[in-house]
Amino acid sequence: METTLFRRRACAAATAAVAVGALALAGLTGVASAGPADTAVPAADRLSPGLAEAMRRDLGLDAGEARARIAGEYRAAAVAAALEKSLGADFAGARLSGPAAVLTVATTDRADVARITAAGARAEVVGHSLDRLEAAKAALDEVALRKAPKDVPSWYVDVRTNRLVVNATRTEAADVFLAASGVSGDLVRIDRSAEQPRAYADLRGGDAYYMNGSGRCSIGFPVRRGTQNGFVTAGHCGTPGVTTSGVNQQAQGSFQGSTFPGRDYAWVAVNANWTPRALVNGYGNGDVTVTGSIQAVAGSSVCRSGSTTGWHCGTIQQHGSSVTYPEGTITGVTRTSVCAEPGDSGGSFISGSQAQGVTSGGSGNCSQGGTTYYQPVNPALAAYGLTLVTSGTPTDPPTDPTDPPTEPGGTWAAGTTYATGAVATYGGASYRCLQGHRAQAGWQLPNVPALWQRI
């Protein structure tokens, strides 16, 4: 199996199992200390026809089932985020599984079981915390970023098995990789894999943007930085200074920042002829509105829009994965069961109305199926000081989020997931969240009026 970078503009074990559709926010009283992110979840009462059809085709869900699943996944994300903060160092990951999409939250301390089940999730006691597994993965990443490992295409933390999984074409190659990192073998499971990651650019036309009049990629999501409009996309699509033209072959903009390898994100600033919209291309079946960027739980449904293959859906398998391409190792990407093909690179990954990331690479195709990785959108926004354009985004652009706060203190905290309507305090004032997001350092409430409104 061959793993590809899809380069080629469309914006584009304990108790109480409860299905995510039955998770109630009232159950969060057991973890109320987790903060204001728990007070609201995004609405999922409407789906675009294109998204609904893709979920029917790829996930076997009718429109009602799709709406129910997405609503449940939103609630599960809120529960998981609250428990992650409440459990602290005991937290060992969260996932959705089975036809009923049951939320399981793992912990290393059996004393946490009652707290987890009180929040409406299934509790599981495991041997390794998520922090420990992620530290082991970071050691592998450090080795790979110095020199990409041979015959080891990818590795990731699998919260289901509570192991660091290393995919390798040869077991011996994995052994060499692990020895170089000093990672303990009791944390690792080695799986045989036929993946052979490589970059792949395609020059076919379509609803896309073009780089220097040559290669084609897909837009991820429209963004703003101060008064400047633009979009995020995959880093392997271009380097700073590379000019872009739109689907109509008219001048569009240029790459302002790009990171690849290591990460796979970039942003393009556009000229005044291009207006950012909080939409993902529905390919003739109704565009999808973007309302925020709250990260979905592993096991959640996720759909992708790209300029080659349009809409395709699947599930999130693992967050924080690493994959090696000939150009080098990419860390922090999310592994999914969604298919993609050349030209889909940079395109939108979305769960319901919540932006998840931009297409990076993968293996297989949309005729036979495959695996695709996406670069999460929130780290890209933070890296370049960007604000995601969402429905309800104020017309006045945000100030530069890197400006230092003048009034510290309050309930707001970087790293917390806030849903639309959540209330937080900062500097003695209260603010209401205008669009769902995961707070980043530098995004203090007074600095980002597109995200928060003072009340």
C-alpha cells in the first residue's frame, strides 16, 4: 500500500456504557470544575445535502441518524474535554466505538471510575497515562526529525489498546528505531505495514487553486489575520512567496507561511477580489457552514472535501499520529479511515460544522478505500496568529492575537475547549464565546473579538 501526499480551491474496562446520543450535559456536574467549555455544545439540527449524502454513502447513516450521531459526538467532545482536565495526570485518553458510538474515557486510577461514569461515559482502567504514551511518542518523533526512519512509515498513540503503535514494513526496522529513541518496549506494539509514504502532485484541472500556475491543491478553511483575508492549506503545497491563482485562473494571492516537513500547514493571503466565506464546498449538493473548530473525539465521524474527489467520510482513528514521507517526518497529524486522491491536499476535514483540519497525505484511493492523515487546523491557526472564519464571525477583523494581555486573571485558560455560548472571565470582565475553539496561548479574550464578546 502506498501513502501519498494529496497535492493537486474549493473550501474545500469498568462500567456504565452509554451511547453518545444519550450523553447529557447535566451529567457534567461531576466534572464542573473543568470550566465553562461544558456549558454549551454546537447545534447539529441541520446538515447540508452533500454532507448528509456522503455520510449515507460512506457510513451507512440516513439523515436522521447522521444528525443524531453528530449531535452525540459534539456532546462526547464536551464530556471528554471536561474529564481530561478533571482527571489530570490520570487521564489515559477518550474514544468513541461501536455502532452506538459509545464514549469510553480511560484512567490509570480506579478511584476515578465513579467520576467518569457520573459524567455519562464508560470508564476503563489502564496501565499507562496518555502523558506517558505521548512522551514516548515524542522521543520517537525527535529521532525521526533528525533522520527519517527507514521502513517505518507511521507511529501513533492508540488509546484503545493503551499502546504506542509503530507501523513498520520490517520488524527489525522498528527495533532499530525504538533502540535509537530509548523508548521502553512495554509501551509499544509493532504492526506490520505495507505503507510507503511519498509526496504526490497532480496537474489536473478542477475546482482548485494553483501554485505558480502549475500544481494544484485544495483550500482548507478561510481565515483572517488582522485586516488580511486568506486561507489555510497543506504546507507541502507551497513555500513562502509562491503565488496562487484561483479556480478561475485569476490572480489570487501568495503563501505567507509554510511548515513542511515536521508539520504540514501553510496559509495563503489573498487579494481584495476574494471574499472569505464560512463554507466548505458541497459540490452541487449544498455548501457546509463552519461554526467553530472544536476537536472531535477519536472514533467520531469526519468528512473531507477536496477538489479531486469531492465529499468522502469515515472515522477518526488516532489523533497525534506521525507519518514519514520521502521529504521527512510529519508529526501531530490525525489518522482517519477516509479516502483521498491527488489534488485533495490541503482540503477541508470537518465533523458536523466543526473544522478539524486540512488534508495531508495517505494511502489507497476512493475506488478501493484507504487511509488519510490530516493536519489539525487549530495548531495552524495558532502558528500564524490566524482566526477561522465562521458563521457569525463579526465583520470587524480581530486584532493580532500575539498582542500581550493587559488585564490577566479569570477563568479563561489556554488549552481549554470552549463551545459557542460558553462564558469565561478575564481581567475582571465576563465574555461569551462567539465560535467554538480550543484556546491557544496568546488568544486572551480582549485580544480576539472574533472569538469572544464582552458581556
